[in-house]
Amino acid sequence: MTVAPTLFLAQDSAGGGGSSVLQLIAAGGLISLIIVALSFTALTLIVIHLMQVRAQALAPEHAVAALDEALSRGDADSALRYCRDEDNECFLTRIMSAALGRYHRSAFGLLELKSSLEEAGQEEVARLYRSTDWLGLIAAIAPMLGLLGTVVGMVGAFDTISSSEGFARPDQLAGDISKALVTTLMGLTLAIPATAAFTFFRNRIDTITAEIALTIEDLAGKLEKHAVGGAAPLQQPQQQAARTEAAKA
């Protein structure tokens, strides 16, 4: 993410008296330096989010396979131990850990599992949203900083006019006017890509978490299927006794 358009570099390389990026930053003063610092921060956040907001990072294939194997055979204890292992921590295992923990503690069993999956999922999605808030904050304050630089530059220009008794030369006003325009330019140059990145990651979170929700639903379904299937043999003797009584009657 750059803080000045390449147009100024082209002007400078053409030898037409244009300003380089460094000269523009220097003309913007302290506010331009703050915008540059925010630019590097935004770039760092974008790289971090590109690495973290991925299906493979939020729900690794090995974690899905391990939970699928454990829950398919009804071994909720083994699945819970896997989820609570720090080496396996991710979006998927945090949700399953919270749900399986409540499943064990509650007398409602599968009903509690479904409700806890929803609650834990909403909490984890909100956590991902919060991780993008800094990027949204930078996108919001960058144009404000540019506007602040504009106001500071204009105030300086009027002070120059006042001190020169209304007959200020253009070269006396150039510095303040340059600060006014450069900071606005830099603020917008930062705010536009930051806003785009913020929106992109929000939409990406929605898409990926929706896909993971289907995976979690499938895993919970396997545990539910096994639990229901395990209860059937207990009902068979009762049904057989009922048939015997009916035959005697």
C-alpha cells in the first residue's frame, strides 16, 4: 500500500520539476508521517488476515478428519481431548470444544450440543469480525487525518498572509498550501484500499464460516446418529416383552 500516487514519481523522473514521494511526505509534515505509519500498519494487518482468514487455517483438514473419526464411533471424550489440545487450537476446535464440554456436563445431551454449537459459533465469528476492526478504524480515520492536514495548512497560509500584511508572495504560501493538499491526497490514498480490504475480509469471513458451519453440522450429525443408534438395542427387549404379552393375551 503506497501513500502517494505514481504520477508524482513520473513527473519527477521526467525532470519537469515534480516532487518525489519523500518530498511530498516531508511537505505534509507530522500528519503525513502519521499517515505513512498507518499505511504500514494497514499493510501488516492485510498480510496477517490473508494468512488467518483461510479455510485451511480456520478448519484444517487434519482436524476435520480426526474429529470425524472420533465422532463417527461415538467417542466424544476423545474428540473433546483433541479439541482441548493446544497444538490443535483453531476456529473449528474451539467451537467443538465448547459444545462437547457442555454436552458432557448437561443432562439434555444432544439438545444441549446443538444449542451450544450455535452459541460458540456466533462467539467465534464475532471474534473474527473484531480482528478486522483495526483495519476498519484505519480506513475511517485516514481521510480525517488528511482533512486535519488540510485545515492546518490553510491556517498556516492565512497566518502567512496576515504577517505579510496581505501581500504574501506565492513562494511564501507554497509550503502551507502543499501541506493542505498533500495530506488530503495521502489520507485518501490510504483510506480507499483500506476500506476495500476491510469489506473484502468481512465478506470472506462470512463465506468461509458458512462453509465450516456445514462441516460442524455434519460432525454433530454423526455423533447424534451414533447416540440414537446406540439407544436402539436398549429398546429391543422391551418391544419383545410387549409382543410376548400380546401373544399370551
